[in-house]
Amino acid sequence: MGYSLDFRKRVLEYKDKHSLTFEQTSAHFEVSIRTLFRWCNKIEPCMTRDKPPTKIRDDRLITDVQNYPDDYQWERAKRLGVSQSAIHYALKRLNITVKKTLKHPQADEQARQRFIERICHHEQAGKPVVYLDENGFEQSMPRMRGYSLKGQRCFGTHDWQAKGRINAIGAIIKKTFVSLSLFAGNINADVFHAWMTQDLLVLQS
């Protein structure tokens, strides 16, 4: 059990004020005599670990995180033969945090840059820019987070065009939603054209 610095000071001050022995102070506060002696030598709590990990080696856990960044703590604990709480505190000690940056498996960074430049040209010309996006709720969602060392990204893949989803299409003009619709199943060219002509353009007319 850990005791706060304020409590330790009050115990020793009470002992000196009432001229109590260590045995009397121990009985009054229900603190062991050995603990009281240790407080007399060093009253500040120990804030750092002065021994190596005993349940799992740091290098073994780091290797496991690198090999299986998506695994949950209980899966990691089962594989390494320790409890889930041991994994939790070991990850915290090693500054390994939970995060994941998703990217599409067919992403093209050059095409994305050309698209951004086109938007800039339209905005500079004073033309209104309508931002459209399509997203959906998959029947089998990927794990949205994974583990990696603090300061490093954890990458994964996610196919936003996978089948078996409830899809949504939305449009934003000047940071304001002007249309948002839900569709069961995939969205093809006909569905998109119908939404644009019967919903988006009607609202903007």
C-alpha cells in the first residue's frame, strides 16, 4: 500500500508531538514499524522503479507489439503467459500508446495532390466548391486502433469500397451540410446520379 507524503508527515509529527514510541505510533495508525523506520530515513515516496520487470521482459513485449500491433491486451497476455493487467502496466511503462492511421490500399498520393491543386484554383477563381463524400457502415469493421511506441504511427489497411454496407452520401458548402442521404447496399453511378439530380441539385435550385 502506498502512503501520500502528507500522511507520512502527519504521522511523524504526531509521534514527535505526543512523544510516542515507534510501537505506539504503529498501533495508533496501523502502520508497520519497519515502514515508520523507513519514513524516518527517507520520507518522500519512491517514484521510480529500481528493479527490472519480473513478469515480462521489455524487449519481448516490444517485439510482440511490432509483430502484432492490432492485438488487444487480453490476446497479448494469453500469448505471453501473463495477466491483462500486467500487459496494461508494461505498455504504459514503455510509453506504448494506442492509435492507428488508416490508409486505403489503392491510395495514390500524386492524384491526391493534383486534386488539392484543382480545388485551390477553383477557390482562387471565386467559384463555389461543393465537398461530397461517401462512407458506410461495414458488416465486418476493422480494428480501428493498434499499439506502437509513443511518437510512432501504427498503420493498417481499410477498404472503404468493400461490399455489404449501409452507405451515406453527404454534401458540404461553406462548412454547412446541405444534403445527407442513406442507402442500403453499394452506391453505383446510377444511384449517385439520381441522388445528385433529385436531391442535391433540387436543394440548390
